Amino acid sequence: MKSMHFTQEKDLSWAEWEDYSEDQLYMDCVAGIIDHPVFLSMDNFMQHGDTTCKVHCIKVSYMSYCICRRLGWDYREVARAGLLHDLFLYDWHTHAKETGERFHGFTHPRTALNNAVKHFELTEKEKDMILRHMWPLTPVPPKSREGMVIVYSDKVCGMAETVARFKRWILFCFGWKSAA
Ligand SMILES: [Fe+2]
Ligand SMILES: [Fe+2]
């Protein structure tokens, strides 16, 4: 039987090759968050496919920042809220089994916000963007247009991460890729 080690392959998506860290303006916006131990600890939890919560949040943050900057909207707050939008700090794949709490999709924005305010000073707008990012699954939409950008970026990144993993899985099953 083929091993499932293909899941350990690195997620080589645009967040890596775009090299957000060379964008000094972006790095200034997210200073104090992107190198904070609590933020970095999201690397211990998988989000979609082979992508960790940390990498997923960087993608959503940087994509939202690029969109808002292009449109002349508030790119600083969207960059910061994007980084923290999934700061729930557990493995949602095993969470239901371990805790009996089966509504991660609905509850994790509130958990992420509670964790975020414990460690970072946030504006009301940033808090709203984190709390409302799962709209329309959760019924109340974000109050700001920047919050809607996070909703959009989160869906696009989540979809791309899931599809990328499925593609790697297909390639692996057909023997077109090594399992290392
Ligand atoms: Fe989320
Ligand atoms: Fe997300």
C-alpha cells in the first residue's frame, strides 16, 4: 500500500514565491504580529490540505492587503486582521472528537477574536473583520468593505489550498510523483 507521506510536501503556492517579506510596506503593517510567538504557533495546526494555519493566514492577509492597496482602501488594518482571522489555535480536524464541539465553522471566528485580543491591540474595525470573516456561513456580514475583501480572499485561498492538495494526491495515486 502506498504511504500517505505525500501530505508532508511543502505547500509551494504563491505566498512563498511572491515573497511578501520583501514588501517593506506590508511588513511595516504587520509588525509585532507576524513574528509574534502566538502567531507563529499556528504553524502547528493544519488548515486546508497541506497548508498550515500560519501560511493560510499570511496568504489571506497579503492577498487582502494587495487588493485594498490597489483600490486605495485601508490596507493596514486588513493586513493585520487577515493575519489573525483564524487564530483559533487548535487542530480543527480532531477538535470535534476531542471536545465534542462540532460547529468549528460557526464558532472559530469568535475563538480567534478572543485569542487575538489577549495578545494584540486591535481596532474595532479589525475585530469586526475577524469576527465576521465566515460570512455568509455566519449570518452577519462585515461592517467594512475591507472586511468583505477578507471574506473573498479567505474563500479563494481556502479553495486553492484544497484543490492543490487534491491535485498532488491525484498525481501521487497515478504514480506521477514520489511519495517522499
Ligand atoms: Fe476561518
Ligand atoms: Fe481562513
